[in-house]
Amino acid sequence: MIIAAEEPAGVILRGELLTDQRVFTGNENDWAWNENRLDLRLSKRTDRIRFNANVWLRHLGVGYIGGTHALQSRDNIYPWNLNIREAYVEVRGFLADNLDLKIGQQLINWGTADFFNPTNMLNSADLEDAMDFGRKNGTLALNLTWFFHPEWSLQGVYIPRFSPANLPIGEFGGMFHSQIALPQGLILHQYSDNVQLPRNNFTEGATVGARLKGFVLGTDISISYIYGREQLPLANTVFISSANILAAPAMVNINSNVFFPRYHMAGADFAGTIGNVGVWGEAALFFPEKDVVLTTDFSQLHGLPIGTPGMSQDSLLLSDEPFLRYIVGFDYTFPNGIYLNVQYLHGFFHERGRGNQNDYLLVALERSFFGNRLLLRPLAGGIAIANWDNPNENHALFFTPEIFYRGIDNLELGIGAFIFDGKGSNIFAGFRHLDMITVSARMSF
Amino acid sequence: MRFVLFLYVLASTIWSGDKALALTPEEILRRMDEVMFQPGDQTSNARMVMVDRNGNERVREATIWQKGGEKRLFRFTSPASEAGIAFLSLPNDLMYLYLPAFGRERRIAAHLKNQNFAGTDFTYEDLEVRKYAESFSGNILRQDGNIIVLEIRPLPGITSEYSRTVVTLNRTNFLPEKTESYDRGGNLVKSATHTWARQGAFWYPQEIHMRDVRRGSSTRMIMRNVRFNTNLSDQIFTVRNLTSF
């Protein structure tokens, strides 16, 4: 029987208060982000059973006033939301001493890489804050881990319901929107789409995963498998209809159907050391279940030459050929305390299909001063290359220096910047006019 | 007759003193291990008072679990911003760090052993639990009354950021009272004084005052509520438990 390391206690309440404010350096210094977050963590533990919950109560964004009638609602002026990030029960020694069960809304650790985990496709991506890549949403799951050896475990996860990724808000709202190429002579008047979620039952919307984790030759390793769905939708049908054919160029409306295709994923990862350097790597090989063919229907383009009834055009949007995303990285602490972390990422999680993965070099360099009272991160950011044939025209640079003051226990004050540059169509290059200064304060209790 | 008895006692005393003097460094290290790791397990609460070079003071609270001379789990309980940060030391130089903000463990690479743990003046290596006799070779520098001054160096295959440590120990109980550690360049980098207390049959370090010579800072680790042989499970000293906070 497991003996709990911590004494059983009453309900434990921990948390933090965070304010995170960002202002564009351009755009007449418009407010880019306003978040005031009360982050509450509740836990109750006995010898074998633990209940954990994490709730965010937030004032997020700036009010939208659509008319004077909107001023009658405080919620319009001070938008807020409540987000239950996690709420789960953990049973240690469930059925057998070496079997742990977690059931409920939870964040699942999957993969060993630092922050960017290509294999972690169980929790849906929380893209709300475009500057907080890697953030995940808690997911309703049944999570069993069997510690069958002191250094080996086998984990099985069943997620009964599908949850798509939530998209960024604010100025970054369009960063994952697909570009639709219209025939020459046509411009878009109105766009709409229908989201086809998988049926909400035990099979259609379900995701399953398994992971074998161990420790070999001084290295933590794991292999994993997931049968899941893409978290960002893909279009399978686009209807183009006439809006104003007398205009020059002619204006059209687009209506599309989007869905979340199935895939199998095989993953592997490791973390260890080579000499005095910490190293890690994580790779995810995706096998799309089917080709995704986009059918563009022009039959509603009355009055235009291509508007022949019954006319449509098919194009392959996602091949069922396997594609790979991976990350490798290292970190090192110099004798003078400078910490360096370098990662090379091939394929962000939204880059699907063989040959569609961009390359990212991510670097962070930091040093603490005055007994950890001051943390300087002067070099943080990365380079993205979208096309190696012409990197000068297809790249992005992002630079995110930060300074944190931690001179008073439980208080952290931060100031930093997000600086972007680049060319081409990759998402970071699209931020090049959205440089920001950020100020934050965090109090723990 | 009384004179003969006196000579016998005198001779016995001298003989036993010679025997202590004759201890090899390896035997001294073994004696240290026997005394320091005598309890099968122990649990204690630690108060860490950190003082920087300007005299500014910060306080941390932690709970420490230890089993024999091989396993140790150290977890901060306060302040809130540090609560949950934990460090697990296992045999074969294995060390793991758990940061609640990341929700996962991270193995501590060998090169990080000389880094200070969570802003204290204790490095990961200082907090690592390992037996002296199995990790170091010794050389007696001086013996003076009840004091033995021993120089210890890591054995081949043992990773340490200290090239040597000078240990001043008390001959009566073989417990280290002072340690001075030097880096590979031969510079003094750490100095610690140990105050030992006895509870029942066991000794424990009531206070360790660690000074970082280069930073000019110090940390006093004061042990309270020490419990011995409560039959701690091996499951406590696992990554499974480390990440459960």
C-alpha cells in the first residue's frame, strides 16, 4: 500500500492573481491585451484519493459597446469569464497498488520536450492568447497509469468527447484563418462557414492514447500512440455564389463546410544528457485517416462564365500520406549562471500534410541576479523559415525579451516586449506590424 | 594493587586512544556514514533563512523525507510562490526537479548540480544524499584533541562540482562540524557549519549554516519536528510521487 508523502489535510486553496497588460507600439498605442486573472487551485487529499481543481476567473479584453443599450450591461463594459481549467479526482493505488487513476477534466502530460510537445495532441490547444503558445485546455478524460516497474509505466487515456482548439482573440484573431484563392476577376463579398463537429457519442468524438514511459541508460524515453482528430478545422466543401455580378470585379459570397479529420499518431521522445548538456527530442508521425478533398462548387455563380450548373472543382487539401513534426533541443548552464535553451522545431501544430511544416529555431538566454530577485531574459525569441528555397522572402523573426523582479516573496513584476519582423505568408511574419510592450504583475497566495 | 590497577587503566586508555588515532580515512568516512544514516528513515520540517550580501532576509519552509543514505525528497511548503517545488535525490546520481508551474518533472543534468536550489545557498549537490565512504577518498590533514580534519575528494566516476572538501569532524561522534568546499580551480566556494542534536538513539543536523563565499550570501537550514523510523514507503521516493502535488 502506498503511504502518502504529505499528511492528509483539509481543503488546500492556493492560487495567484495576475494582471497582464500589453500595448501596441504602433497602431496609436492601442491596447493589445488586457487580462486580470484570479487563478484558484483547490485540492483535497487523503491517503489515496486526491481532488484537484483549477479555476480561472478573469476580466479579459476590452468592452464592446454596440450601441447605447449595451451600456446598460456591466458585462459589455467589463467583459469577464469563468474557466474551469481542471477538475479531477486522482486515485492512487486504484485496483492495484501500482495503478493510478485520474478521472475528470485534466491536463495530461505527454512528451518530454520543453514547452513545445508535438506528441501532446490529447488536450486541445488553447490559442486564446496568441503569445502563449503551448497552452492547453483541460480535457474530460479517463487516465490510467500502470507503474509496472520502478522505472517503467504504461499510460492509457480515453477522452470521450471531442473539443476543438479555441482560436486567438483580439488583433490576432485571424492568424489561423485559411486563405481562399478566388478565380481571377472575383473578389470576396461575404464569408460564412458551417462547422461539422463529430457526433457527440462514445466513438465518433472520442480520442484514445497510450504511452509507454521508461528510463534507459540514463535517459528518460517514451513511445506513444494517439487516435484523434485535428483540433483546427479543414474545409471539405466551398460554395461560391454571386453577390454582385455587375460590379467590377464581380463580388461573390463564400460558404464552406469545415470538419475535423481523423488521424493516427505515433510518437517518441527522450530527455537526457550528453556530457554537461541537457538534451531532448520529441517526434510525432501523423497518419491522416483519409485524403481530405476540397470540393469548390461554382454552380451558384449565375451569370458568370464559370457559373455553369453542376460545375465543381476538386483539389487535394490534405493527403493521407504520413507527415512528421519534431523538436530537438538542448540547454546548458554556464559556470557564471547564464542559462541557455535552444530548440529546433519542425512543424507547428497547425502545419498539416507532408511538406507543409515550417522550421523554427527558438532561443532563450537568461540569468538571475541578487539571489533570484531579478531575472533577465535579454535574448528570447526565434527565427521561422517557411521556404528554404527562398528564405529571404519567407521568414519571420520574433524577439521577446523580458525582465522580472522577484524581490518580495510571492510577488513577481515583469516588463517585456514582443517584436516581430518577416516576409511571406507564415503566421509570425503576419505579426510584423503588431509589436507590443507588456507589463505584468503576479501575486501568489 | 591499586598502583597496578592504575597502570592498567592508563594503558587501556592510551591503547584505545591509539586505536582511534590509527583509523584510516576510509574507516572515518564509514563511521560518519554509520552515524549520519543510522535511522532507517527520517522526516523533518526545515526552515531556511536566506540572507543576501546586503543582509536582506528571506524565509522558506520545506518538508524533507529521507530513507537510509540513498533517497531524499525535499519539497517547499512556503511561501506560496515556491510551494510545491520539489527535489528528489535517488541512487546513481539521479536527481529530479519538479516545478508545479510546468506540471512535470525534469531530470537535473550533471552540470546543473552546482546550481543553487530555488535561490538558497544549497546546490543540488549539497542536497543530494550519498554515502561518504562510497563517494569520496579521504586524507587526514590534522588531528587535534577531539578534532579530525579530513580532506575528501570524489572517487573516480563520482560527479562533483567540488574538487575537494575539507571536513572538520568530532572524534567522539564522527559527525562533521564544518565543511569547506573548493572548486576545480582550488578556490573556496562553500563553507558550512553543522550543529548536531540527539533525539533518542539518533543524531540529526539541527542547523546547517551554509555560506556561499562567492555570492557573499548564506542560508541557515533549521530542522524541526524530526521523526525517525516511521516506516516511510519507497513509493514516496518516486517520480510518481514527486509530481503529485
